[in-house]
Amino acid sequence: MTRGSLYFRLSSFYFWYFAFVGAYGPYFALYLQDRGFEPFRIAVLMAVGPVARIFVPNLWGWLADRHRARDRIQRSLAFITPFIALALFLHPGFIGMLLLLITWSLFWSGLLPLVEAGTMTVLRARMGVYGRIRLWGSVGFIAVVVAGGYLFDAFGVGLLEVVIVVLLSLTALTVFALPRDRSRSGPRQSGAMRAVRRQPGVAGMIAGFFLMQVAHAPYNTFYSIFLDESGYSKMSIGWLWALGVIAEIALFIWLPQLMHRWRLQQILLACFCFAIVRFLLIAWGVDSLTILVIAQLMHAMTFGAFHAAGVAATHRVFSGEMRSRGQALYSSLGYGAGGAIGTLAAGYAWESIGGAMTFSLSAVAALLALVLVRNSLPRFQ
């Protein structure tokens, strides 16, 4: 397989996977509202995905490593998901939609960690190359989130049903085109995963990743509301969101130079420092568009560089037969548990102490992550 072919296959997956995220994340709640669901029920339905990410990736990662069947499992997950999504056309009620999303999440939530494990293996953990591939996911997200606004304004958000099925189907096609895992695992070691997890440094590292997602939860959930309450137009809000993803793309392009000049530990610690500053700027500088622009440019570090470095650190710690479970653990405890718990905590804090203090607590969470990871990573360099 040529380098160009490998690059195209991997980039295509990330493009279409995050193109789907660009449709589902910003618009599915609006779709549910259009279907007549009440706000509380919308919240329950939207919480299914983050909760599933706490448990599901670990199950599929364990099966993939135990049976050395990552290729077969990820293809099965990708193949089944579009057929489950077809049930959206039946317009189920609340219970039916809840069961649909639970079933959907049982398969979809396991896909990305498995592909990430395979990508890191194929690339031999070369994060510069990973950045150039992963940036296409950001391109896909921007393309769909922008096009979706025009599309749904013109034809109604009910068209999201078609968009979801199409994007899931295209993602499945790219999964079938991914390179096979031809690495040879050593003999299975009973208890190896448990032994690695119990190392103090590993526990601290994962706790830091968890806290970084807790810190981002108010941003992911309430950033638009915070800006709207501060008098910004919908157009301005949309462009501020897009600016963050554009900065992320620039970071992925620059990632090879970043990884060459700085050690992995230094990059992670810098990400936490940027997060502390970014959330404080959002909290207390919301009245200044200039400050918000600066804060959004920091998304390149707090999400883009952090994700790339987090995947790399996990790959180094959980190697060989543990690589799929390692990436699953990173996803479930970070994006799953961190995102779910952070969102619930943010909702309570938002009502109790307001937006500025909630984002200030995000900075505190990032500070705690900085302390934990600073004391955890040196042994893994």
C-alpha cells in the first residue's frame, strides 16, 4: 500500500465520521424539538450518547483485543449503524426514540476508539502524520455544520433523517476501505491491562484527561447560550464556533513541527495551561469580541493538540494487545464520563452561580488536570 493510498483511506474515514458529528451534534436537538418533544425529554435523549461512551467503548475494545478481531468488529459496527438509523423514518415516540438511540449508541460509540487504535498502529504513533490525517475530520465537521444551516433553513430540519443515514452509510464505506491490522501481537498476558491501570502514573494521567473533559463541558453545552444572553447575534455565534474549528485545522497542519520541537509531556501541559486561560477569558471577557476571538483561537490547543497528544500518550502506555482497550478507556473515562458528569455539573452550576462562575470552575478543573498530569507523565516519555 502506497503512502498516498494509506493517507486517503484514513483521511476519508475521519472526514465522513466527523461530517456526521457536524450534522448530529448541532442539529439533532433541533430535530427533536421539531418533532414535538419537550425540553426535558430532549435532554434525556441527548444524554444517551455521552452515557453510552462511558461503558460501550470498553466492551468493544476488550472484545477486539481478546479475540484479535478489531477489523471485523469495527466493520460490523459501521455496517449495522445506518440500518438502525433508518428507524428514524418511523417517527417513534419518546420511548421508541429512547430505545432507538440506546441501540444506536451501543454500536456507534465503539467505532472511533477502535479506528484510532488502528490508525496509531499503522502510523506507528507518528503524531505529525496523524495530525495531517485528523484535520480532515475538522474539515468534514465545518463543511456539514455550515451547509446544514442553509439546507435546513430551506427544507426544514426534518431532512436531518436523510442526512444522518447518508453520512453514516458513507462512513461505513470508508471503514471497509481502512487498512487491515497486520500487526502481530505477542502472547496474551493475563491481567496485563489491570496491572497497567493500577500504576499510579497511569491513574493520574487518565484522571487528568477526565478533568479536561469536565472543564470543556460548559463550553460544549452552554457556550452558545452564554453568548446569546450577552447580546451576540446567531451569525456571530456561528462564526465563533467555526473559528475554533478553523484554528484546530491549522494546528493539525502544524502538528509535525510541534511534535518535533516539543516532548509529549510539554504539549499536554501546555494544553492545560491554555485551557485555564481560555475559560477565564470566556468567563470574564464575554463583552469583548476581541477577547472571545483570542479565546476561540486557543481551541487549537485545548482540543486539537490535546486530543492528538492524549491519543499518543494512551498509545504509549497501553501497547501491544492492550491498544484497543487503551483507546477505549481514554474515550470512555474522558469524553464519556468526563463529558456526562461535567455536563450535569455545569447545568447545576449554571442555575446556581451563573455563567461566568461556571466557566471559572472550568478553569479550576483544567488546573487540577495540569497538576495531575504533570506528576504522572514523566515515566511514559
